[in-house]
Amino acid sequence: MSLSISERFRIRLAMLRKLRGLTQQELEKRIGKSDKEAGYISRLETGAIETPPFEMIQTIADALQVDVGEFFFAEGLDESPEELMAAINAILPQSDSKELRKIYRLILVNQEKYSK
């Protein structure tokens, strides 16, 4: 089953927020919504607000210190671990040692970046 763009946005928003160690309320404070619109992030993550304006997406991305594209890069979000492993294993045999080193370094950098 393929996720809609708004579902992928919600999943990524919650994931990125949690990776940064922020509560919904803390993120609301960072984007200036805590006083005016309490519960804004909750409504975004649950779908009560389908999609925010583009300017708000940029504000949220800035608050989370990520590129806006991170909300929409959804490759692999709706696949099972087995499907992901199969996709990775299909790519690796086609890679030479230089590409494998790059892939390995990307994995290490990604783990370091998102384990904080």
C-alpha cells in the first residue's frame, strides 16, 4: 500500500521531531505556535491539518535543522524490513568498492546524525 504525500509528511515530521528529542510543544514553541495555536504540531502529525502552507513547512524544517526535502523523501517508508533488505541487497552487488565505501560512510554519517 502506497502512502499519500500528506501521510508521508506526517510520518516524517513525527520521526524527525522525535530524532531531535523534541516534544510537540517544544517544536510549537520553536515555530512560534505555542501561544497562538497550541496543539498545532499534534494536528499536523495526526492529519487534522492535512498540509501546512509552504512557508510553515520551511519554518518547521529550520526549527528541526533539516532540509525541507527531508519531509518528502519517503523512499522506503511504507516497506517492511524484509523489503528494504531485499532492495539494499539488490543494489550492493552492482556496486564497485568505491561505491561501497561511499554507501558505508553514508550509513555511518546517517546513524551519527540521527542518533542524537
